[in-house]
Amino acid sequence: MKKYLLLSGVLFTLPLMAQDLIIEEIPLEAPKSAQTNILTDKASTTTSHGDGTLDDLYTLLEEQKKALRDFTERLEQTEFKLKQTQEKLDRTTQDLAFRLTELEQNPPVVIDKTSDKDRYEYAYNLLQKADYKQAEEQFLTFIKDFDKSSLKPNAIYWLGETYYVQQKFEQAVGQFADLFTNYPKSNKAADALLKMGLSMISLKKIPEACTAFIALPNEFPKADDKLKQRAKEEINKHKCS
């Protein structure tokens, strides 16, 4: 009976030992905590590499944005300059059209450059039209081109008038004095003396103006009564003595 029980215990123990052997041969899985650490390490490595790539992309994007801003600014400056050029061109075109129309309506006068009379009348007509600047230029040219002309004294006087109406009083005095001094027998000499005095008044040179007004009836007793009357009025007005 004891032998039977011992044999039964051995037989019962063998399967359990076999199970233990089988269990030891099965490969063990890593603990979940270890798996988590591995994944974390991989993610960390990936993120580290990813940050560098994002920085490069961000830098490139900023550079592109700056380049776009610079280009936009240059484009705006170019458009502004183009607009200014276009406006200037439009004004020039309008001015040219106006001048062409003016020329069609008022064709240039052909002047006989060999005739002092025609040149003098042309300059005098400009003065009558109140084109004082052009009249001034024409009388200056006349005096230069026709130094010996009998019309020169009158041209000097009217040149002085163009200066007077343009309020160029110093220049006006010069022309009237030239006529009065160098052409005392001219039919415009008395007029020149009166206008010289009036120019002096405009220049605030009262004593010199009074000298001219007082001299007029003495130098030109046969002068037009209107001239002498005007000189007398100026003498009384400025209390000349």
C-alpha cells in the first residue's frame, strides 16, 4: 500500500514539473512601463529633428515675406513715378495743343527785317495790345539793330514806358533820362522828363522827382499844356520848392 501511494505521488508531480519547464521556455514580454519609455524616447527623438525643420521653414517664410514687402514697396514707388510722368506728359500735350491752336488763330507776323518802320510799328502794336514783355524785347532789338534810325528816340521812350507799366522803375528812369539827355529836341523829350519824375516818385526819391517836375516848363516852354499842368499838379502834391 505504501509503494502504491509513493508511485502515485511521483506520477502526480511529473506533470507539474513539466509545466514549469514549459513556462520557462516561453519568451517574456517587456513590461508596459518599459514599452512606454521606448515610445517616449522615439517621440522625443522625432520632435527634436522636427523642431529644426520647422525653424528652417519659419526662417524661409519670413525671408519670403520680407522680399514680398520690398517688392511691393518698389512697385508702389514705380507706380507713383509713372503717375507723375503721365501727368507731366498730359500737361505738356495740353500746352502744345493750346499753342498750336493759338498759332492757327494768330499766325506769326512776317516782319521785313530791313525796314526800321515795320519793326517799329510791330513793337508799338505789341505795346498797344498790352503785351508789354514782348514789346520790351522788340524795342530793345529795334534800338540795337537800327542805331541810326530817326525812330530811335521814340523807341527809347516807348521802351521806358514798357518798363514803367511793368513797375521796373529803375530801368524806366534810365531810358527816360537817356532820351531827355541825348535827344532833347525829340518830340518825346518833354514826355520823358515828366515820366522820369513819376518814376522817381515810385522809387520814393521825392527831391529828384521835384527837380524833374520843376524843370519841365522851363526846359520845354512849348510843351503840351497837359504835360505842364500835370507837372504843376505833382509840384503842389509833393510840395516841391
